[in-house]
Amino acid sequence: MDSIEEKFYLGNTYLTDQGEISEERVTYDPEDLTTHAVAVGMTGSGKTGLCIDLLEEAALRGIPALMIDPKGDMTNTLLHFPELKSEDFQPWVNPDRARREEKTLSEAARDAAELWESGLSRWGIGKDRIRALARAAQFAVYTPGSEAGLPINILASLKAPELSWHDHQEVLREKISGTVMGLLGLVGIQDLDPVRSREHILLSNIFEQAWSRDRDLELGELILQIQNPPFEKLGMLDVETFMPGEDRLELAMLLNNILAAPGFQSWITGQPLNVQELLYTPEGKPRHSVLYLAHLSEAERMFFVTLLYSAVETWMRAQKGTTSLRALVYFDEIYGYLPPVKNPPSKTPILRMLKQARAFGVGQVLVTQNPVDIDYKALSNAGTWLIGKLQTEQDKNRLLEGLEGAQPGIEKDTYDRLISTLDKRVFLLHNVHEDQPKVFHTRWAMNYLTGPLTRSQIPALNQLVGAGEAAAAASGEPQVELEAEQLESGALESPPGSSTQPAVPARVDEYFYPVGIAPRAAAEEESLTWEGTQEPVVLYRPALAAQASVRFLKRNYNLDYEQEVTVVVHEPDRKGRVDWESWGRDPLDRKGLKTQPAQGARFSSLHPPFNEPAVLSDLESDFKDWIYHSLTVPVRRVEELDISAGPQVSREDFQKTLEEAVEDVRGKALEKVEKSFEEDLERIKDRLLKEERELEEDQTELSQRKLEEMGTHAENLLSLLAGRRRRVSSSLTKRRMTSKAKADVQESLDMIEQYQQEIIELNEEREQALEEVQERWREVRKEIEEIQVAPYKKDISIEIFGVLWYPYYLFPEGKRWKEIPAYSR
């Protein structure tokens, strides 16, 4: 029995009438699996044991297998113990079962070893056959999204397939459709119609744009291209009309949440999702790879299954056609992945594989508890049916309908009777390649069937079969070593940034600062030696550019002045806070800014707040508020003269204007003072002149009076000498008249002196008044007040606000890149 036969040994014929197992062996031609198989049976029917028997037989014949394991049952395919020692069984004994049976673990292990040894012996299976199984294939458990087992790097699924786009457009479009449905399903977008879903159409076109040019995609690059697609139209509509930027940003954010999640790192480490490597070692030895999914959410399982089937289909198309069984894809508990009504992302590639995989020698085995869980088209495409005990009459009727669809003319009554008599570990084998169905009892499995294993047990399970060391060549470790070797040997690392221009949010302006300096000049400025044999890469880095035109208007100050305020923020706070005062205010020439980047440039990512429209809108308002509250212009003003001048007038020009105004006003003030004193002087001078005339008259009269008095005195003296008698009164009268005339003269002299004194005093007062005027306007020259005038909010007009990309040259410097500004500073 230990010799390996060509056909699979599944068990022995079961005599339903007697309820006994016969000596007749039931074998199965592996080539028949190219038309696929469906295994159905309720819990406890022995379905898992049967399927593990089938997989054991496949391994013994060098047929590789991928086992999709949503529950953890298929991890048992690694539990083969050729020596059947109890200590080998003990780590894997179910402790809960041992406790229920009131056994210690060592007792339970001893009983399990004895049970397996006796069971295998009854079926004629010896230790040599178990050893052959252990040597026949390399066994491993992979855990996508976790490092408990061997992690799977799903990013390989986004890389351009090795198939020629020209020769395999239809196949690759189907792979794109499956990949896109998996990604969208992962972010919660389910039941997509590829013809009507905008998300599906957009992503599919992005993939086709890259893959048709043999370009790989990364998830980060895909997120950027969603925001800024590498094409202008979809069909007859421009991209913005087909799917507005806000909607594209929402989709990009959903995918970015995956990338940003802390647990996502385990999705992008480990062995690439490369089907050839999952099926064969580098030396060509077959692999039986268990893809353990029990730890994933439903969306994550669907995502991985869809990617896996797309990868299998692409690998399959690259193989030559064959009628032999080349590989198995085993799906344990397919409930939810191939439903009869809904269309989850996994359904289309599974159905396509059922129809087309035969030509490439790839067989599928689909396992479920209930036939109603599987789409009718899938049932009709299966050539082999392994039917165990069913739970309900509805399950049986559904199954009979599927059998009749697959093979018209079958005897439904016969199958109905046979299915109704099935017992535990007893199955009905219907094979379209054989004439009659068979009822058989499954053989004893060589692997220890302990039941589903948990994620915490997987590391020890892989260690048991040496999977960690054997799979290391396909994991990320050698790649790290290779990168280290490349760095040590001076290999240049990849340039920073992405070749895809990130899309700024809708309604946010975008500008490109011009490349304003030649590469050689930029290198020389940084004392960098550059041979000039290869043009440097241009990398754009984002900044926040804000520029406003501010009008300062205050008519009572004769102020009407406009000013541009520019702030460029190179590193804004990720929380959306900007200290506008701390950044430079070099003006930006709006006409000099570009609308398109340099050809072939790379771009840094847009991190918050550059990619947050609400935050940018708040920042724009904050920029305007900052101008309103903090920006002023000085106005020079002399209140006395009502003279004002804004910042457009220099200090020298203002001083000159002030001097002219002072001279004008001072001259008028001096003239007014002169005029006021001139009137008084003229009046006094007139009086003086009058007194001088009166003095002259009085002096003349005095002289006459004196002569008259002297004549009278002489006449009286002569009369006296002559003896004539004269009256004395006449002499006295003359005397009085002379005295009066003399008094008038004196009075005039006094008045003239008084008037002359008044003129002197008035001139002194005038000089003092003039000096006071001079002093006053000398002081006015110094009374210049500087007033700060703020703008009205309505007079602040935002001219530039948005993302401004600054260009930098990337020069190779050793194994790294030297970054130098490519713009004039």
C-alpha cells in the first residue's frame, strides 16, 4: 500500500444496504479535477477529512495546491507525524476536548497517537507513506494581513503583469476588474456594476493606463492618481464632469485610510503574492500553501480572495495548455464568495476560472456545507461532486437540480435515495467522466485532524514543518539584504517623491514656481561637483502661498494707498495653524507663476493641511483676518496745518511740503501782525505830525507874543520917561498872552515826546509779536504726528491663495540624492 499509485486513493466502497465497508477501493483520476469538484456536507459529515485525503493524494503525486482557509481547518495538512509518537501529537491536542473527556494532555496525546496508528493500519497505510507525504511537498501557512504565519505582500498584485498587454488585453482587463473590485470591496463599496460604477471605471482606467505601458502601480501612487488622473477624459466626458474632484478625494481618502492604518504594514511585508512562488520552490518542488484567513474581517477576506484569484488567473494564462492537472486551488467553506444572488468581487473571477481553467490544467475544489450557498452556474460547471450527509431536504433538492444541470438525464430518484442514506464519513462520488456514481467511506487521513487551529498556534505550526526557513527566500528578508548590498556597493537609491502629481482639493488654486536657475549654476552655488552627463531630476515640494491686495482709504487724512501682502508658508502646521507673522513676505509675480510643472518632474506628497479643503478655506479666512487686525500703514500728519501724507510720500518730500505750508502760513501771520501794528503806528504818527505842526504854530505865536510884550514894555518905559502916563494893564495882558503861548509850546513838546515814546513802545511790541509768530511756526515744524491706519475688511482682496509648488533639483551624490533649489532665491 505504501507505493504511490497514479490515481488518488479516497477510500473504499460502502455497502449502504449492509452498512459496511467493502474491500473494493475507490480511486479518483487526478486529471478529472481539471473539470473541478464540489464537496458538500453538513458539519460532522467528515467533509474536512475527505478533502484532506484528496490534498494528501495530490501532494504525494507532486501536484501543488493553494488552500484558501477561512476557518483554520486546513492547517491540519501540516500535522503529519511519520513516527506516530504521542509527544508529536501532544502540542496539537485540543485541550478543551481533553478536559471534557477528563484526560491530561499527555493522556489525550497518547490516545490520539494510538488512534491514528490503528486507524491508518486498518486502511493499510504505513509510516513510509506518511514519510513520503512529508517529503513530497513543502508545506506552509501564510497569513495575509498578519505576521503570525508567513506574511503575504499584496502590493505585488498592483504591479504590471508579465503578460503582454498587446496579446492578452482581455485577460488583463479581467484581472484589472477583479483587482479593482477587491480594493473597492475592502473600503466597503460592494455589489459593483463595472459598467455603471464611477469608482470602478476610474480605477480600471488608471490601472489600464499604467499596465498598458508596462508600469507598476503602488497603493500610494494609485491614491495620488485618483486625485489627479493621468488622463483628461473618460469616454466623451472630461474627468471633472465624470467624477468631480470632491468625490475623487473621498475615494482617495477611503483608500488612504487603509494605507495609514497601523495594521496595514503587515499587508505589504513578506512574500509577494506571486502564484508561481506559492506553488513551487525555486528548485521546482511543489508547495502546499495554506492561506489562513480566519483572523481577517469579511471585507479583508473578500479583498484577498479576489486578489488571489486574479493572480492565479494571470499566472494560469502565462502557462502552456495541458490536459494534465497542473495545480489545485482549494477553497474551504466558500459561503459568501460565490452566492447565487449577489455579485461580490470574488464571484466573477471564480466563475471565470471554472469555465476556463481546464485548458491550463488548473483544478478547483469548492467546499461548502449547503449547496444553496453556491451559484447555480458554478454547480453546473463542476465535473465532480463529493456529496456527504446534508442538513435539510432543501439542500438535497438544490443539489439534485445542480447535478441534473451538469449532467442531463441522470436518474434523480437513484441519487435521491443514495444521498438520503449517507452516514458520517460516507460520500457519494459523482464524476461526469465515469458511468456510475459511487458511494464510499473515506480512508483514514494521514494528517492529524485536530480541528481548526488558532492564529497563535501558526508560528509553531510553520516551525514544525520548517516553513519559516524554506520560505525565507521568497519573503522580504533577502530583499532587505539585497538592498543593503546595493547600498554598500554604491547603488543609487530611488529618488524621493512620486511621478504622479498629487491632486489639490477642488476649488483650491495651484501654482508652479518657475525653474529659474540652470542646473550647473545651482550645483556651483552649493559647491557640488556635477559632471553634467545626466539632467538632474526636478522635484516639486508644496508650499502655501497667500497674497492679498490691500487698499488703505481714509479721506480725512488724504490717504488712498494700495499695498500687496504676500506670505509663503513652506511648512504649515499639520493641524492647520499658521503664524503668518513669522514667514517671509517676498512678493509673488502672479503673471510669472506657471500653470504646469516641468516635464518629467516628481512630486512630494500633499500632507495636511494641503489636502484638506476645509482647513485651507479656514486658513484663507484666517489670512484675511490677520491682515485686518495686524496690518497698518503710517500716515504723517500735522494737525495744525491739516497736512497728511501716506507711505507713498517720502519723509523728505513730506518735510518739503511742510516747509512750504509753514512759510505760507507764517508769512500770512507776519503780514497780519505787521498790518495790525501799522495802523496803530500810522495813527500815532499822524498825531505826532499834528503836534509838530501845532508846536510850530505855538512857537511862532510865542515869538510874536514875546515881541509884542517887549514892544509894550518899551512903549511903557518910553512913555514913563516922557512923562506920559500909560496903563499897566496892557503890559500885564501882553504878559499873560506870552505865558499862554509858551505853555502851548510846552504842551506840544510834551505831546510830541509822548507820541515818540508810544512809537518806540509800539515798535517793540511789533517786534515781539513777530518773534512770537516765528517761534510758533518753528514749533509747528516739529509737531509731526505718525498715525497707524488699518484697512477696512471690504478693502482686502485675496489675489493668490493655494498650493505653490517650488522646484528643486535632485543631483545624484554617491548613493543618495542631493536636493538644491531650482528657483531664483
